[in-house]
Amino acid sequence: SGVQPVRELLASTMNLSTVYNHPLSRGSVTLQSADPLVPPLVDPGWLRDPSDLDAAVEALRKMLELMQTAPFSEYLGNIDAIPGIHGFWQKGFQPLFDASDAQLRDIAQRFVFSTWHYSCTVRMGAPDAPLTEVALDPQLRVRGISGLRVADQSVTPFVVSANTNASSMMIGDKAAKLIMQDHGLGPFREARSAL
């Protein structure tokens, strides 16, 4: 069947990437209409701060160094030609290993992507903080709008250095407690472990 060649290819494939957990660049989410069915304008702002681009180049350089050491170097196979790195007749990894910082900056800018852990777009903070910096009070309430809370990863003041699942569950748990408390729904019952 066609499954076995794909399985063999995946079993012999190695993928290295870099992750920058604490970028200084900031993007934005902006309403483009009062109509809730019109999607917002999302600008991730990737690598806007020069220090983020410098960190990306440094991480790529370290990754390339790692690829040239055993045992990784023993498993290097084919690489697709990368515009700006490989010349017309060039193939293989050596042109990538020899890339200048300017070439690595270009690679970082062309291939940057998210790990889908969007955070910090509706930050929570002190009630007296400027609205331009903090949209929610410590009870997850949207400042200036009654009856509206936000309870997801967007409330965090900074990106966590891990998968966002645990902190998202913690935020949901906090929101449930606050809502029950605010509406007099009785004490919040802590979940019990099945262990």
C-alpha cells in the first residue's frame, strides 16, 4: 500500500527548529468593524524588535552547529534548495552551514511561524494600570464593560515558558471560582483526583 513508503520516510526524517519563548516584539489584534461577524485584524508583529531577530540568528547558528556534530551529522540526508542560500548549481547542507548572518536573518524572516500559543492580547493587571497596557482587572473583568470577562491564555501578562495548556486550565478554574463567588452560587467545589 501507499502507507509503507510514507511510514519509512517519516521514520527516517529529522526536523530541527528553534523556539523563542520570550520575544520583545509585540503584535496586535484590532477590531475592524463593530460587526462581530467581521474578523479582527491580526498583526503578529514577529521579529519586529531587532533583538528578536538577533536571537533568531543566534539560535539558527547553534542549530546548524548541532547538525554538524555526531550523531546528528550521520543522519543528514537531502535538503531542498533554499533561495538566497543555494546558488543555481548548489545542493546539500554546506551552503547552509556557511551562511552569513545576513542570510540567516533572511531565513528567519521568511520562515518565522507561531507555535499556536497566542498569549497576552487582553492582559490582566492592576485596576489603575493604563488601559493601553492592561485590559482586564485581576478578576478577569474587561475594564469599562460590565458583565464581560475573558478566561483564556490571552489574559496572561507574559508568555509562559511551556505549553499553555496548564496555565489555560488554571485561568479557567480561577474564572469559575470568581463567577460562582460573584453570583452567590455557593462555594466552589475543588475537583478531586481520581488517583
